[in-house]
Amino acid sequence: MIREMIAILDFGSQYIQLIARRVREHNVYSRIFPAGTPAGELAKLPLKGIILSGGPASVYEASAPRCDERIFELGVPVLGICYGMQLGSRMLGAEVIPARSREYGRAGLAILDKSDLFAALPDETLVWASHGDQVAHPGPGFVKLAETKTCPWAAVRHAAKRFYGVQFHPEVSHTPKGPEILKNFLYRICGCSGDWKMSDFVAETVQAVRRQVGDATVICGLSGGVDSSVTAALLHQAIGDQLVCILVDNGLLRRNERESIVATFRDHFRMDLHVVDWSSQFLAALAGVTDPQQKRKIIGAEFIAAFKSEAGKIPNAKFLAQGTLYPDVIESGAASRASPPACAEGVPPSLQGQDALATCAPAANIKLHHNVGGLPAHLGFELVEPLRDLFKDEVRVVGEYLGLPEDLVWRHPFPGPGLGVRVVGEITPAKLEVLRSADEILIDEIKAAGLYRKISQALTVLVPVSTVGVMGDERSYENVIAIRAVDTTDFMTADFSRIPYEVLSTISSRIINEVRGVNRVVYDISSKPPATIEWE
């Protein structure tokens, strides 16, 4: 059972997941709630503090999102970040106005009060600011904690209401002392004990799964990726032989993927693993389809059909376990309760509100995740999602704690639809074979260069464009392979990996020389946002 929690109210910040992660990094459990969550509901939680996130709106606009004013009566400290500072300050009597000089990017912060929030910090430090509004007249009860050259009230405290506000983003890496600021809030101000540990998570999850499933059988869709593997290991610890794993060979797996999964889970871990070869059904259904969302829908439908076929052979199967993660839930627009406003990134600052980083819009369905949301009711399965509240790096920690092999725990993510979303356009067996060969070379070379653990995810994409080339003194007109490699901590945002040129050269040379049908290799240097990690 969770003994202490920080509730994060989301006002549409693009950094909302990052705030939650930063809190958890200090061994304090955090959860994200819609901005308007009633104070009475929050009061039922083992609450130690509340964080009000940033957001793209201006607090003085009629349509600006607000929180329940009664949160200041709950007796726990409240930290407002950027928009959260302005909203909390305004609700407590301060005036918020458009700033004469907006602050975007790095700013020098002069700290005036080191008694709590800024304890043990230097007199001056750099912070990452992104706002067009600011607190102008705080009113009675407010104390100035810090200032910048253009923002006189860059950090405040309202002692009577236990409210703290910062007009910058302590959660981003561009604020070097941000971790210390958040730690001060969590430990000095909220009095957290830091009892959030993965060992506790595993023990609590094991008990929760046992309570949920009773003596029923649980089917786990096992792909061999980190998420499904950790899900299987966690459930196996909880219910042992009540777990039946199913590997669906959809014809979209990487080379030797099926054999590797069988060797690991059936032969080594002695799990009950059923292999369903549904590859012909998948490829037949996908023939001629080019739209990426339609491909995902087809793959999801065939995935369900394969499960239904095999589940009928498994007695007492009432539950289906899935390796759904928190980012999956958010990106699918399937967050619990009504989704708060989300942000469309990449909008010029001149067109934005005070947060200057996004424009408010309903939560977008960025892409379909076939492992998020309810299953068709007629299947009769109830979902078990033990990792639903975790980020990818936290899942890896759980995997290590459970004793999974290091190469499996640190394996790069592989999408549920497999190579189906890496063959851009129509999928054919010939195209899949080209992509498998290129993918194998890419992974082999980044491992040989000692880069596999440094890169968060690497993949190849078969682009539906033929380009002219010269091979063997003859003109060629063949396929393009795109290489995609990213660095990230949470997969919500990512930057392209700076792979050394000599390594890229080797990869390109090998793919062109060894993979028949490819005469050009390109490297994707876009970030997320605006691009996604996968191409489709």
C-alpha cells in the first residue's frame, strides 16, 4: 500500500510526465490528476503535497483551467510551477499580468531566501524559464524568495497557506539545480520519508494481482520486449502456474525473434508458453494497406483473433495481462478520468500564452496502441496491467529486481505492431526480409561500437521510395533504408543520437553491400517532438 503520495495537477504542461518522473527519482510516489480534481477526492489519498503544473493558458482568461480552491485547506504544501505559480498566487490574492519582457530559455536566478525551498543552493543559479505572464503584485502574506532581471517575483512563499511558486521549470535538465529544489520541497517542506522503492512496488503488485485474479488463469501476451517480459516475470512470481504466456508470431517479428523468446521463457524460466503462428492471417489482412493507423487497427484485430483462438484451448482463462506503461496511456489519450488539456508542440512563442511552449487542445490521440484500453467485451477477459503507472526506466529497475537477464532488461523497445510500422506503406514478405536484414546489421554494429546501452532506441525503416544509384558500374533503382536512433529517458520526448560518423559509415556500407535491394541509407536527425520515434 502506498504510504505517501504527491499529487500533480495537470494544466496542460508538455512537461507533466517529467514532473512525475522527477518526484519518483527522489523515492517519492507521484500520480497525475486532471486539473479540476475535487479536493475531497485528493483528501482520501495518503497525500504529502500537491504540485500545480505549468500550462499554455493565461490565468486571467475566462477559459483558463483552474483547480479546486479547497486544495489550500487540505493542510499539505502546494508547489506551483510557472502557470501553477500564477494560478495559485492569483487564487490567494495576487495580481497576474502580461510581462513587459517575456522570459524564454535560460535565465539567471538570484536567490534571496534560503530557508526552505532553496536551502543549500548558491546565491545565483541558472533556470529554464518559459512565460509571458508573471506575478506583479503578490499582496499580503507573500514573501519573495528569488528574482531574475525581468521577473521581480520569480519565486514566492505564502506561509499561511503553505503555498510555494516558481516562475521557471525545475523539472527540466536545463535547470541545473532543479533536482535540489524539488528535493527541498519533498523533504524539507512536505516532510516525505522517501519510502517509494521498487521492492515495495513488486511486493504490493504481487499481492494486488493475487487479490484480483484469485484462482483464475491469466494469459500474458509475450513479445520478448522489456514491457511484456517484466509483466510475465512479475505475474509468474505472483501466481506461478496460473500464468499462461502466448507468443503470437504475426510475421512481423525481427530475425530469430520467435526462437529467442522460446529459449528464454519456455526453456530457461520454465514458463507455460504457447506459440501461435498467425503470420499468414496477418499478412493476408495487411495486403495492399498503406495507411498507418489502418495497419495498426488490422494488426490489433488479428492480434485479438489469435488470442481468441488460443484462449479457447486454455481452461479457466479469465484475465489478460498486458505490458501497458504510463506513456502508452497518455499518448493514446486514455488517461484516467477526463483528460486535461494537452499541448500541440512546436508553436512559435509569439502565438502562445504565458507558457510559450504549447497551444492548448484536447488530449490528442497521437497513435493507436493495441495494448491500451479495453478488449472487446465478447472475449470475456478482464485486463491485468501491473506496469500501467510506471515509466520505461522504472520497468527496467523492476526487471533487474526480478532477476531477468541484463540483455533482456536493457533491450531496446520494439512496437507491438512490429515491423509493420517500420515498412512504410504496403507490407510484403520481400520488404520485411529487406528490413530484417538491415535491422540486424544496425543492432550488430551499435553493439560492436559499445553504443547499445547509450542509445535508448535504434531501428531501421524501409522507405517507399526508390532512388537511382550506381552498383557494379550499372545503374540501379532500389530501396532507401532510414536509420533512426534516439536518446531519451521517458520516451515522451527524445533527441537523435550522435552516433559517430565512422560507425554510421560502417552501418551504411554493410547494409548497401549485404542487403540486396538497397542502394541508399539515410540518418533521421529529427527530435520528438515534432517527430515521433517510430515513423508510422
